[in-house]
Amino acid sequence: MSVLQGNVVMPTSVTSTTARSADGAPVAPPFPVEPFHAFLGFREVAEGGATHYLMDFQNNHLGNPMLRTFHGGVLAAFGEVVAGMHLAKHLGEPRLRRCATMTFDYLRPAFAGTIVAIPNIVRSGRRISTVSVQIRLNDQLVCIGRFLYSVADGAASGKENKP
């Protein structure tokens, strides 16, 4: 469960998993594990200096039972979580900010399989940051989202900045 404080989502309870480094030492997760993140069931993978996020199809992700496709809301939620995590890492913050605005375009059905989310910081300004996320299935673009976040200094505390 999370509590909204200004533009920052702060977890009220944290479920942690113990990740291990190559030498077997415990590594703290970079972000609190939220129950909704567990529902999505995604994982982070670093490939060639870039971070990608993968999510395997599960029956609770089902949109069209006849075609066995991902539900559009699951795709949009996955994109939003990935954008927030990517931005938080970019800003060096241990918390996820609340998305102020999102635009999500569905280009083709996302059939059952493993989808890959590829985030990109479009612009990181003093007040607003824009993150785009491509979601691909078998190297085909199935949807793309653009997410805007308030990153002004007062955004974390709920105070507005005045010039």
C-alpha cells in the first residue's frame, strides 16, 4: 500500500526480496517492492548498457480470452511503473514519483508471450521530466507511452515553487 505525499508515492509497507550479487552477498532492492509490482510480475534486465524490463504473460493479465492477449490496462500500468522506475534511477532517488500525465498508444495486439519495455528519458528539466516507454513483443512495437512527471524541488514536499 502507498500514501501520496505531494507528487511522490511513499510506500507504507515494504515487502523485500533478497537479491544476491555474483559473489553471493545480499543486495538491497533499488525500490520498495509494491504489491501491484508483484501482480505485474516483471523483472529488470541490463543489456548492453541499457536497462530493459520484461513481463511474462499470466492469466491475470488476460484481455481477450479468445486471442489470449494482454489487457490494455496491464500494458499501460507496466509502462507507467517502468517509466517511474527509470526516472527515479536517473534522478538518483529511492522513491517513485507520481505520473502527472500519460499518453498511451496501442499499435497492435500484444499476444501471450514475454513483452519487453524499453524506457528512454526524452527530457529531464528543472520542473518536468518526460519519459517514453516502448513495449515490444518479439521485436515488434505493440504500444508506446509518454509519461510526464513533476520534478520541481517543491514537488516532493507538496509545495509549489514560485519564480
